[in-house]
Amino acid sequence: MLKYISSSDKKILLELFKERKSIYIYYFHEKYLFSPAQINRFVRKYLEEKIISFDDYKIKLTEHGIKWMVHNRGKIFLTPNKKEWKKIPDEWLVEINENIDDLKLKNNYLK
């Protein structure tokens, strides 16, 4: 089953769930500026799980996909964005005293 649902996946899934009809995949490029690679990855990933159907460059949620979304709505829409890229590793943290010359890294990189 699906372990990771990206933010782009969530936007596409939400659109499909709201519309409940076939949507051209190019729509997601126009509206959200998703790259062709992102859209292709989405289509392959969710086709494999039988969550969407793909026909004539349109995608649509399957009955299984609708049930899957309702069952996994917490995982899809309520997971907090942890922003891992914002966390500063401890070894990069600095101690700053009143004088800028006293700037010292914990691992003493700037000695």
C-alpha cells in the first residue's frame, strides 16, 4: 500500500474527489504548475493501486479510490507538514555572545 503521499498527490486527489468526474491531466499542470514528471509519477502510482482510472489523458477516481480516500482521509488531509527542510542539525547550531568575534560552532569548524 501507499507509504508516502506527497503534497502534489494530495492536491490532485482532492480535486478528483471534489469533481467526481474525469479531469484532463494537463489541468493540473495549468492550475498547480506541476511538472510532467510529477503528474506521470502520480498517474503510475495510483493506477497501480487501482485508485484512479486513466483514459484518453483524463484521470478519474474509481469506486475503490473513493472508498480508499474516505478510509484514509486522516492520512491524506490531516497530517501536519513537518517541514523537515527547516530543521537545523545540532552540529550546525552556533553560540553567539555579545561580540561577533566570539562566534563559535559547536564542532569548532571556524577555529
